[in-house]
Amino acid sequence: MRHRARLGITLALVLATAACSTATNAPATNGEPAAEAAGAKAASLASCGRRLSFDRSPERAVALDQTSTETLLELGLQDRMAGTANLKTKIPAQYQDAYAKVPVIAPKIATGEQLRSATPDFVVAGSADLYTADRAGTREELDALKVPTFVSAVDCPEQNEAGKSPFELLFSDYEQLGRVFGSEERAAKLAREQRAAVAKAGESAAARAAQGGKQPTVVYLYSVFNGMPYVAGGTGLPSEMSRIVGAKNAFDDVKEDWPEVSWEEVAKRNPDFIVIGDLSERGRPGDSAAEKRATMAGDPVVSKLAAVRDNKIIEVPGIELDPSVRSVHALGLLAAGMKDLGYVR
């Protein structure tokens, strides 16, 4: 135990010495707009209730999950990353060369020791629950080591500008990170392109409304664990995707992102169509789209639903149903799938 204590102190001192960002990571006023960078090297922003300030751009950023990793890679920041962790699926082909340059500090969720060994000067995460004492460490602990911590705005909607959609919060992540790293132009281009993709997907809803079509209902089947379905609730990104394309998430009334429900409840909601999240690359039982289809076909109640009987099913990559740089791709698949199913003429 004494050896471990000494090791922890040593790592803390190394981390504090290596950190090249300003120590400020203090609580911020809710909804406070991010300050513009003073040139390409200094920046200040609000992130999930904290004010982060940098006197120069980070050089040793660590991404605690795949979502954050792919965002930083999309912004061309691989040479300023000291680590990545928690890979859930294969890295897309367009990121593989860049990803190969980044050290993997943990194949799954990083511990505090693994994070500190990378001596980061900035830590980025898609969700606040990665900053806990038994994971990477709390934001307060990292603050004491003068390491700023970023959380995606999508995971903290109550602490961001009221009325912003999940996609707009996601785009604000790109712009905030671009400001921190001095990559404003690339971040702005990414946000602009993805806003255009969202607008294009929304054309389906406008076309159907003009044609007098009814609003179809949809169930998003994310995973099947121990035979039980996990579906999109009302607080996850799929509800926003549904709104954009003019559908209604059948489980909008459940205030969770991915609640476990029963097959009987799925049948009771009787959706017009079903979106299956394919998680084949994760490799757990029930993850693949084929397994989910087989489970529904074999269920005595769900198999009788018209959506299952008539194959009114759209498959999308499961990871894209959670907020990430890839989510607009799933949104496009949803819009195209609805057109193929005849919801837009």
C-alpha cells in the first residue's frame, strides 16, 4: 500500500507538471456563452457546468470514449492526442490511419491510473459518467491536478442554452473543441456540413406533411440482453431523429435514453416500423441485426406485428444512435428507409 501511495503521488506530480493548459476548471454559470479565443492558442469555454480556460492549445489530449476519439480525429487532432480508450466497435476506414497514431491507454473504460500515466493536459468525454472515482477520476480530482475536463453538451442539456436540439448541442461540441485547439475553420466546416445533412433529412417530414400523410410511429431496438429488449426512450437522440424525419418514437413517454422494456410492451405500442441498431462488431449475444430479427420473428406476440410480418424494418449501425460525429449518417439512413417503406411518395 505504501508503494501504491508513492506511485499515486509520483503520477500526480508528473501529471501536474506535464499539463500545459491553464488550471481553471471552475464551476460556470448555466447557459454562459463560451468566450472567443484570444488568438489561436488561448481559449475559454463552458462545459457541463464548468468554466475551462487555456493559455495555449492542448498538446496531450486524452479521449475517454470512442465518440470523443472520433470527434477529435474528424477535426484532424490525432497528433495532439496522448491517448484513447473504450473502443466499442471498429474504427471507420476514414479514421484508421489517424487512429493508429494515438496510444490506446485502455481497451475499455480507463481507470484513474491509466489516465494519469498518459500525462494529459486535457481530457474529453462524451458523457459525465466516465468521470467517477472508480473510473478516470472525478472532475474535481482532475481539476486539482490542473487538468481541464470536457463533457459533451449533449449529456448536459440542462446546463446549456435552452431550446437547443441534441444535434445543435453536438455541433456546439465541434465548435467549442475547435476553439480550444485552434481548429475553428475545420470545426465550422464540419458543423456546417452536418447541419445541411440534418436539413436534408428533414425534407422527408415536410414532403409527407404536404402530401397529407399521417405521422408513423417507430420503435428503436438497440440491444437484446438476456432475451429482453432495450429500446430508445424519450431522452435519447432517436427521439430527435424521429422528430426531424416526421415520425414519433413509440417510447417517447419513457424518460430514459435506453430503457429495458418487455416484448409485450413493444407489441402494445404496435409501431408502424422498427429501427434495428446493428451492434455486430461489439459481439455480445443479441447484438447483431440478424439476431434481433430472429428474436422478434420467434416471439409469439411481436411476430404478429405488421411491422415484423411485413418487414417494415430499417437497419442502422447501433453506435450511430448515440450522439457522435457519425449520427447524421444514421439520420440519413432513417430518412431514406422511410422513403423506401412508402412514408414519403
